[in-house]
Amino acid sequence: MPQQRSYLVFVTGVLGMLAIGLLVPAAAQERSRPPAARAHPAPADPLPEAKRMLELGRYPRAVTLLTAVIGRGEHLPQAYKLRGLAYERMGVPAKAIKDFSDYVARKPADPQGYILRGDAQNFNLEHDAALKDYTRAIELSPKSAEALLGRGLAYAGLERYDEAVRDYRAALAIDPKNAEALASMGRAYMLAGRKAEAEHSFQKALQYETNSASKKQVREWLDEVRTTATSGGPPPAGPTRGSDPQRPSRLW
């Protein structure tokens, strides 16, 4: 239990740093601009500018523009989805969940809405709710590797590792080179104490992973598995309920 609590503290710190890392540069950039540059004239249609702000990582500005769009009752439900993405990248999952819920209410047949809300719920450690959304997305789009991966992450957050591995395998059957699914499966094996399977999954993930931060994390996990296997020590402490860290956009 002490190991689990320390793991949760570590994960919470990592997620906090990720959120701050997204939010602080954007806010600092906005403050550093001269007053004349900060006086934004209202565009006739703020949506294209809001999309550009999202691409540039200026999430607070994107939120301001999208709030204006929503206030006008224009570009719905797309504006809710985009503002939800901005809130999520700012590290404000509760507001992201609300916007994604508004999107789902208006487009209940779109699996992407459930996936996005599930991602935000996973980030907010609401894994039971995330399971329901990913399951609904899979019902609407059975070949969605993204939905299967998300549900696997939710199962892993609930320490239901066998079910997580099942969904990761299903995602890999659709997309065999999905590095996120391979790394996530390795993590589930690792936390379940299945070191040989974890090492194999991490090695395969490194073959396909292109994100440098993700590669670094997978290598660290691989080293940890090999160290515990050599020392004969216990498997690494698993997360407490719903605390497995997320990737740059979703897992770590």
C-alpha cells in the first residue's frame, strides 16, 4: 500500500506537470505580447481563428474565441468539441467533459464524441464512466482501435489487467503497429507481474514508436522490468484505482 500511495503521488505530479507545461507557456506568451497586440479585434467568424489557436497551442485564446462562437449559437456542435479539446490540453478535464457531453447530446451517433469524453474521464480518473463511453463508441464503430485502446486504459486504471490486455490485443488486431497499444499492453503485463510478456511488448513498442518522450518512457519501463527480473524482486507497484499515467495526449 505505501508503494501504491507513492505511485499515485508520482502520477499526480506527472499529470500536473504536463498540464502546467501546456498551460503556462501559452499564458506567458499571451502576457509577453504588447498591449496593442493583445487587443484582438473580433473576427466576423471566430471559428477559423480558434482552430488556428488550437494548432499553435494558444489554448486560452482558443477557449475565448470558441466561447464567443457558442454564445452566438453558431457552428454547433463542432465548437463544443473544439473547446473541449482546448480545455483538456489546458489540464481542465471537468470542463472538457462538459463540452464533450454537449457534443454527444447533439451528435449521439458519432463514436468520436464518446472517445473524446472517455479520454477526458480517464484523465480525470473517472474510469467507470470512461468504460461506458468507450464501450458505446465500440458499439458504433467495432473496428475503432482508438476506442479499444481507450477502454483498455480504463480497465488498467481499475486494475483489471486481463481485460485491459484483451482490449489492447483487439486494437492490435486492427492496427498491428500501434505503438501505444503495445506499450500499454506491456504496462498492464508489468503491473500484473508478467515480466516476460511485458518485456516483449515494450521491445515491439520501441520498433514502432516515433514520439521521443514516449520512447524514453517505454525504455524506462523496459529497464525496470529487466532489473526486477534480474534481482528476483517483486513486480513494480501497481497504480491505485484509476491512477495509471497517460501518454502526452492520452497515456503518458
